[in-house]
Amino acid sequence: MHKIHELSSILADQIAAGEVVERPASVVKELVENSIDANSTQIDINVEDAGLKSIEIIDDGIGIAHDDVELAFKRHATSKISNPRDLFRVHSLGFRGEALPSIASVSDVLLKTSTGDEGTEIHIRGGKTLEVKPAEARRGTSILVKDIFFNTPARLKYMKTIKTELSKISDIVDRLAIGHPDIAFSLVHNHREILRTSGRNNLQQVIGDIYSAKNLKRIIKIDNQDDDFKIDGYVSLPELTRASRNYVTITLNGRYVRSNAIFKSIIDGYGSKLMVGRYPIAVLNIKLDPTLTDVNVHPTKQTVRISKERQLCDLISNTIYNTIFKKNLIPEVMTRD
Ligand code: ADP
Ligand code: MG
């Protein structure tokens, strides 16, 4: 047995990166979530070769103060929570302070940021800070990530084709845009525009931008609430379906999440109207008191625990059912405790 020693911070960051940075799409997700948390109104995403060559995110958010820039790349360094109680009422998308150090440990990162006065530029490669210098004072942050996984060849080998990696990036940007119709997003791949949203806070329009405006005629609004949950969104009529589950997006307090239980409750709302193997297009935004959720289940924060989940699922199924079948909305929603 060798003597026990603490891992160097670079090695520890690379280990964390294994969970947070699975592929280029995970980098896009983490960086765009940072831009959203920074109150940006516009987020532009430029990728080359599905992010394997480069990923650039430009936002007009609050920026990072000069003295905080190096700290932002330290593990568990965050501006978003500070005491244990905050963990149970997280309002931001990030809070673990892992994304920037993880990404910088497995790639080449150039970040320029400004809070509106002094700007800062930092260059980090493989977790090593190469340069920190003053930069222009345009409020916001731009980050350029190149050579992803250059120092973790096993992970690089695992990457799929450009087409597959790009579809994963496009998918995550779609979901983030759906969750934030008040932000203007653009996604450009190899100089070709893939998505642009207006940021005019019109969810229906964003759904049209993503799933084609001609489908909007067959997508209807849902809206309901009970004592604990407020839900709204859009669902397709039973005649407009897809062969994949991927057209269902669930957000919880603005966070895109995956949940089999909630997915099933949406399907249940269609009664027996969906053919086997067919799924609706649906966007469901759920608002609830953050103390009713635990988002600290997995590093990517896409899995969440929700208390009173059964009650929520019943609310969703009943709302979709009643809306689709044009029944009068029943104010008292049946719940099973
Ligand atoms: P987390 O998002 O969990 O706090 P990150 O490693 O993703 O951790 O980011 C670390 C910190 O860097 C954030 O808490 C935030 O203060 C700052 N930061 C990162 N990206 C941006 C951005 N685009 N605009 C403003 N601040 C940012
Ligand atoms: Mg983050």
C-alpha cells in the first residue's frame, strides 16, 4: 500500500469533470446556465465541429468582477449559495461551483468578462492558468472553449460523430430556450444558424421557432395550479405526435429536468388517445416552492426529487386531459396521498 495523500486540485477537477463534462453538449449546458444565472438577456452560442473544435458563448449578463475571476475557476467556488440552508432553496441553475474548474481542467479556456467597468481576460489550459490580463469593459462574459478532452484521450475517443454531438447540443439549447423565452438565444454551427429566438417572452413563438410554426395550430395552451404547484405550457393535440420521447420538455422553476414520473403523467393526460410508440410535443413548466425539491441529486442537476410528486402528477394529467377534451376544468384536483 502506498501512503495516502491528497489529490492535486487539477487531478480532483479532472475527476469531477468526468461527471459534469461528458461531451461538448454538457459544456454548452453548463456555460449557458451560467449565462442565464447572470441575468443575461441575450446569449449567443457559436460552435465549430459540434464543439469538438470550439465552443463560444457570449452573454450580456452581470459579468465577473476582476478580483473574482481566478476564484471562479476554483472547485466549489460559487457566488450562488453560501450557507447550508441555501441548498434547500436554490433559485439559480448552478450552485455547486464545479463547471468552470471542470471544463478548464479538460480543455483550453479563454474567458473575457466585465461587470461594466474594468474587464478581465483569463487563459487556462488543462487546469493551469497561463495568463490573466485587463480586457475591454463591455458588460458581460464571453468564453471560448477549445481542444476539449485534449488531455483525456479516453474520453475524446468516446465522442460520436459530428452529427450526433451536434444534435445533442441543439437539443440542450432548444430546452434552455424553451425554459427561458425571455432570453434571446442564437445557436450557430460552422457559421450556419441553427436556432434564433426573439427573447420577447413568448413561449408559443419559441415553440414555433423550434418545432415549426405550422405545428402551432395543433398545439394548445395548458394552465392550472393548486396549493403547491403552478403549471403551464403547451401540449400538442393527440393527432400531432412524434415517434420519439424527445419532444417533451419539462422545466422545474426554470431548470430543464428529466423525470419519468412527470413524463408519464403527461402521457396519462392523453387517456387512450395516443397510439403505441407515439408521443406528443409538450412543454411543461412547473413552478413550486424550492423547498419542495432537492436538485442536489446528481452533478448535472437534471435529476430532481420532488415532495408531493403524486399530487403534482395528478394535477398534470388532469389538466392535460381536461384541456384536450375541452371539459370544464375541475377546480378541485383529485389527489391520492
Ligand atoms: P456555479 O454555477 O455552480 O456557481 P461555475 O463553476 O459554473 O459554478 O461558475 C462559478 C462562478 O463563476 C459562478 O458562481 C458565477 O459567480 C461566475 N460565473 C460563471 N459564468 C458566469 C457568467 N457567464 N456571467 C457571470 N458570472 C459567471
Ligand atoms: Mg455553473
